Amino acid sequence: MRDFIAKYGTALAGLLVFVFLLVFARNFASSANLLNVLKQTSFLAILATGFTFALLTSELDLSFANLASLAAVVTGGLIAGGTFWALAVVAGLAVATLGGLVNGFLVTGVKVPSLIATLGTAAIANGLTFMITGGVAFVGRWDPMFLALARGELFGIPVLVVVMAAVVLIAWFVTRKTRLGTHMLATGEAQEAAHRAGIATRRMKLIGLTLSGFAAGIAAVLLVANLSSASPQMAGDYLLNGIAAVLLGMTMFEPGRPNIAGTFVGALIISMLANGLVLLGAPYYLQDIMLGVIVIASVSVSASVLKKAAFSV
Amino acid sequence: MSDILTVRNARKSYGAVKALRGADLSVAAGEVHALCGDNGAGKSTLIKLVSGVERPDEGDIHVRGEKVRLANPHDALAAGIATIHQDLGLAPRMMIYQNIFMGSELERRVLGIKVLDRAAMIARSQDFLISLNSVMRDMTAKVENLSGGQRQAVAICRALRWKAEIIIMDEPTAALGVRETEEVMKLIRRLKENGVTVILISHNMHDVVAVADRVTILRGGRTETSLSTDGLTSQALSERIMGGA
Ligand SMILES: Nc1ncnc2c1ncn2[C@@H]1O[C@H](COP(=O)(O)OP(=O)(O)OP(=O)(O)O)[C@@H](O)[C@H]1O
Ligand SMILES: [Mg+2]
């Protein structure tokens, strides 16, 4: 019983909140609104999935939101400048992935603690977004094919949701079913032991941080396509939301360990709460307070991995 | 009996400290060989040479009669030598089978994609443990929930998974209580029955006399003597180590 609560308690609480909102929040239950929640979840879940990979190897990535903003303005800027949209998408993905790779090299090669290294790249990425945009957003009439990446439907399901499902399922498969995932996990759990067992622990950390960047790139492209505009700091809010989703996820399914299923449900709960609070007429600042409470409460429940990540040098 | 491992005239200095000044070691195939000596005698240093962690300044290492160069732990493993350090090198929050197969997981192909073969790893982990007469039912139990003796068994299974023929155990019972120490002694005897050569570093003379076939005593970086434990009492062994007799 205790084990059951430890594994599924948070998910059950999420379910209760869902039922509460269905009953008490006006319009929450409308299919349009529920679809909206799911769409909002997609950006968050993709970003948080990337962060989960980094944290799985016991490294933090505080740069993913700013890398996403950077990738967004690169993609948006190129399209606004007349580049074929598919090339712009590739460029956006490449920029964010490169950012993750730089994080990885700083952490594994130069041996800068990830907390500091990614804080640094976050600031650099932020500076670059303002350099590229001059502080104003790229907007315009963009190729409908590009916009369909976020607004289109596939067999009646929003493309956004399809992409999110694909990212989450592939990530779940990699972490749970492949040698790579096991090696990343062992690296995060017991680096010295993993190294002695012949696991390339530094490469695992490099891969974890690079995947975090890559995921930021995917989310960035979708954000731009969804808004058909790209502005500096457009993904800024996702830093705390993404971290909260992962930490909340660590209280589920595999308690104390970053895990993809937990991250996904965590993202779902956070988007649902954000949406519900608005519908209940709660003041806008309550959302930040809620995120802060979630972060602190989650970590106090299951802190070990995060503490290791934050304080390992 | 033929020697499976010999070290001849090994010398190793750390700066001005001469940790080994001509140490010899001859280990016969299939025996339990204890390595004893006072603090700082050079036991750990000698083991580091044999497990590929350090290179000797001088001296040769032969495995099965052939001279080997052990540049790193991987070379030592390839030569069939696995070392279990005192901290065991396990991931406490991971499962038994995950620890046994850490770094060498079994895979199978599903639709051309390689996926972990969890069932096979669980079955083979069970086999390894049974070969040690160790009773653990749930291979998905976390190592942190095991007793000290059981953890030692998991660490040994990983060495067996690597097909080690020589298993070196550095102070395996130092942190254990009486009953768990007895468990580890049983594991060592069982390894011997299975034809595995064991090198045991220990400060506990009772354990050494109880489980080892031969003892090599180091003093001041040199091999003092190597003797059979037949008829040897722990008291007599202590005296030899102190240099009394
Ligand atoms: N990395 C090192 N750097 C400097 N000196 C070292 C190093 N390793 C060992 N020594 C020295 O070499 C000598 C032999 O050390 P070693 O660890 O081999 O002894 P030991 O027999 O294992 O002792 P103990 O029973 O305390 O474990 C000691 O004087 C030790 O201080
Ligand atoms: Mg020692």
C-alpha cells in the first residue's frame, strides 16, 4: 500500500485535481479547452523530456528554455528573411542541439559543474536572441506548410499532440528498453561504479545534455509555427515549468529518479493546473507561486538525484 | 600445480615513497591465496599492479605462464582478472540483475531494433547466484535492500559475468558483522569449488586461516614469505606478519 502511494500518489492527486476542475471550473470540460490543455502540454512535455535525459545522467540543464528561444528566433528569422521553411527548421534544431553539445563539452571536457556551465550558456543564448532580433519579434505571413507543423491535424489528431506523443514514446523506449538508457541511468546513479564497469560515463553525460538541447529545438520550432512569430525570450517561462514537471515526475512511477512517464504526467498536471487556475478566476501571479510550491515540495519528497546533480563538481 | 598468476620482483614508487621494493607472488590455479601484511606493507599496491590500475616501475607479471602487460583495468579483465574493491562498485538503487550486467547488458532484436533482454539477464543472474549457493529470489530487488553478504555475492556475480578466472577481493569482510563474514567465507569456498582462483586481502587472521590455502606475507614492500595454511594457527600467522618469529 505504501509502495503504491509512493509510486502513484502524485498521479492520483493529479486525477483528483482533474475531476475537481471538471466539476468546478466553468468551461474546463469543453472539448475545445481540453484540447487546448493538451496542446499547451506538448511544448512543456517535449522540453521537460529533454531535461529528464540530462538529469538522468545526474546533470542539470538550466539553459534549455533560452536555447529554445534562440532556436525559435533563428528559425523565425530565417523564414522571415525568405529561407525555405524546412531549412529554417533544420537550422533551429541544429542551433539548439549545438547548444546542448557545448553544455556537454563544458561539463565533461572542461569539467565546469553543469549548474554553472548551463547558467552561462543560458545567458549567452539569451544575449544572442536579442542580438539576432534587435529586441523585436519576427512576424509575418508564413508558409502554411510550416504553420501546419503546429496547427495541422493528422488523422484528426493535432500534429502538436502527435509530435509530443512521438517524442515521449521514443524517450520512454530509449530510457527503459535500450542499453544506452541503462548506461545513462547507471551513470547518474553511480558514476564511479558505472565507469569501472566499462560504461563511457562522460559520453553518457554528453549525450544527456545534447538531447536536452535537441528537445529544446523541437519545442522551439513548434512554438514558432504555433504563433507564426518568433520573439526573444518566447520560451523563457518554460524553464521553471519544465523543471517543475520533471521534479513532479520524480515523485511518480520510479520515485526519486527522473523518468519519462513521470515527466509526461508532471507536464500534464502543470498545464492542467495553469489552465484551471485561469478558468477559476485566480490572479495571474498565483501560477508562479504554484510552480514554486511544486518545485520545493517535489524535491523535499525525492531529492537525492537532484542534490547530486546540483552539488557534484 | 601450475601457477595461474606470478609477479616477480615488482617495484613501485610514489615519488619518494617506495611502496614495493621487490615483491613476489605466485598463485596456483584454483587456490584461495591470502595476501597479508601490516598497514603500508604494499598489499593494495601489489593488487593495483595485477588489476591494471597502476603500472610497475620494474618487474614482470605472468598469467598462465605468459608475460602480460596490464595497461588498464580492461586489459586485466581481458586476461581473466577481476577485482572487487571494498566499496564493491555497485549502484545501490539499481536492481540485482542490472548490477550484475552493468556495462555488458544482454540484448535481443525486436523488428531489427536492439532492445534489452531483461528475461535473459534475470535468468542468468539467478544462475550465477545459484552457482554461489546464494538464495535471492527476486532479481529485480534493489541492491540497497540487500545484506552485506548478499551484496558481495552480487559483486562476485558481475566478475563471473566477465568470465573472470581470478577474482581479487580487497578486504571483503572489513565492514561486516560475524554472520555476514561467514556468508562471504562461504562464497569464497564456493568459488573455489567452481574452479575460480581467489586472491584475498585480509587483516583478519581467523578468516585467512579458515579459508585460504596459502598465504603470502608482505613486509615493507617485500615478500617476506609464502606458506601453506596447513596446520597454521591464526596466532602463528599474526606473529609471522609482525615479524616476531
Ligand atoms: N598513491 C600513493 N601515493 C603515495 N604513496 C602511496 C600511494 N599508495 C600507497 N602509498 C604508500 O605506499 C605504501 C604501501 O601502501 P599500500 O596501500 O600498498 O599498503 P597496504 O599494505 O595496502 O596497507 P593497508 O593495510 O593499510 O591497506 C604506504 O607507505 C603508502 O603510504
Ligand atoms: Mg590496502
